[in-house]
Amino acid sequence: MIDTALDRTPLTRDFFDRPVLEVAPDLLGRVLVRDSDDGPIELRLTEVEAYAGEADPGSHAFRGRTPRNAVMFGPPGHVYVYFTYGMWHCMNLVCGPEGLAGAVLLRAGEITAGAELARERRLSARNDKELAKGPARLATALDVDRSLDGADLFGDGDSPFRILTGTPVAADQVSAGPRTGVGGDGSVHPWRFWTANDPTVSPYRAHVPRRRRT
């Protein structure tokens, strides 16, 4: 059932044409709509992480542009999808001016419409709070993979994604801390933002260095 109480006004591209550290916390409470042939799913964002391109050791764009991360350097308001650990996809929203890489990782959210479809994709979820609790789970629930890399949130009616104003989270309800699993110099940045006390927020896990085989 679609929540008609929230503000369903679509955000504009200008929302994303700002520094990543402004966009990231402002995404909390916004509603991402995923349209597909199977039907729509709506997700209220509750947890995100900011990645500041070539200025950020934790970013995929830290060492410059590559075929993999090229979308991060493109116009704001596009989707950047990457494949990780040989099995999971993660979804990001590109922000900042074109040519300056920046993206916000969507870490968690609450499925507010289309939960039946999300459950079919997330059979291991013990309850609805776990459907999109973590970036890989979120991408799985929304059926996001590399084929959607570069999708435009503001396409001419044919985009698989839309983003609505929703109900922005008040500043005193936004928590911030270190990003999950980021090591090295990037570990010092408190660029993970989440809605305080929300049950869909994923647990924090510190970076664990990989052991080299001997």
C-alpha cells in the first residue's frame, strides 16, 4: 500500500548538484522508487555513506577515472552500481558537479510499498525490517545490478528509478559516524549518516584487513 501522507513531489537534479557531504544526510527520509516489469517498490532511505571521489581514500574514484567508476564523474542524479566480493551489487547516487567524482552509497532503508515483491527477492529476510538492511540487501530487494549502472533518476519517463521528497529527517535525528568497513586513511571520515534509532539501519562493522596468504 502506497503511503499517500508523504510528500510525493519528485526531487530535481539540482538537489544532487551539491557537495556530497551536503547531499548525503539530506537523503535520509527521501523515497526511492524502483519501477520494473514486476511492479514498483518504494524505499524510505534510512542510512547512507558519502564518498568524495579523488579527495577520499575510501572512494573508488580516489585514483582517478576508470571504466568501472566513470559514472561517478558524470552528471549528478545518475546511478552508480558496483559489484563486490564476487557476489553482491551496491547502489550509489552520483552528486556534485560533472567532472568531480562523488557518490552516496545507499546502505539501508524501509520498504514502504511493494514489500511482497521485495520478499520474493529476499527470501532469507526474517522480517520486513531486514529486507533492505544493508547495501547488498537493498540492491537485491530492488533488483539492482550492473545493467543499471548509469541510469538517470531524471530520465524522460523511461528511467527505472525516481526519487521523491518524502519526509526529510530533522537534523537532530541524524546520526553520523565512521563508514562501515573502510580502512586506511579513509577510516577517519565520519561520513556515514543514519536516522537515529531506526530499526532498518545496518550494524556498524569496522574494517578488517585481509590476511595475505603465505
